[in-house]
Amino acid sequence: MSRTAKLGFSLIEVLFAVTFLIMVGLATTALNTAVLKVIVNNEITTTASVLNDESLAFVALERKVRAKGTTPGNGDFLTFIEKSNCHQTTGCFVSCPVADLSQSCSLEKNAVPVVLGRSRLRYTQAVTIVLVGSGFSIKTTTRWGNGARDQATAHQFID
């Protein structure tokens, strides 16, 4: 009886190994793509939330300053809103320059898109100010697309 030694891998074993490596590679690629999408969505939502906070802070600061009468002309907050064409039903848009940090924001009748960094996304900051008793209800919505999922909203009540 002579024994013959097995000198290599069978074709089935080689095909199984190659198929397994291809499947592992595809699964890794799919996982990387999914993680990247989650990270990008979180970054976009965080940016929109920060822009909402900027809008809320601007309106609250204008209310505080105009309540004390320290601005030129001593105009009150309601006059400021009316002069900005910011109606309670249609709202208006906050425009803050991104080129400098002068904090010279303003309320505009038409949307002024903001592009941040190297992104191609165009953010618009809408604000609705409603008189409620002696205070104001402020709703800010930052949009970066057309869908319902492409926006972030924040609310604040200021006295």
C-alpha cells in the first residue's frame, strides 16, 4: 500500500477562501459607507442646530436691547419686527455674515442662504415671532434641503 501525499488545496477550498475574502471586503465597504452617512447626517444636523441657536440668540438680544431703549432711536421690539417685514404668520429670515464675527445680523423678508466651509449645502434660517401676552414666542427653523427631514427647528419664549 502506497500512500500518496496531498500536495495542495482543492479547487473547492480555494473558491471558498476567495469568496469569503470578497464577502468580507464588501461587508467592510458597506459598513464604512453606513458609518460615513451617519456621521455626515449628524454633522449637518448639529450645524443646523447651531444656526438655530444663533437665530434665537440674535432675536433674544434684540428684544433685551430694545426693551432697555439703548439703541439709536429707542425703537421698541415690535417696531423693529414691523420694519423688518417680519409678520407673525409668514415670518422672516435671519441673515448673519459668515465672513466676519461682527455679529451684525439682521431680519430679512427674503431668504439669505448661508454656505459654511467647503460644503455645498445652503442653509436658510427662518424665524417666526409671535406676541404672546407680554412676551414673544420665537420659532426658528434652519433648512438645508426641500424635505421634511432636511430641517431643524427650535422654540424659545422670551419675556
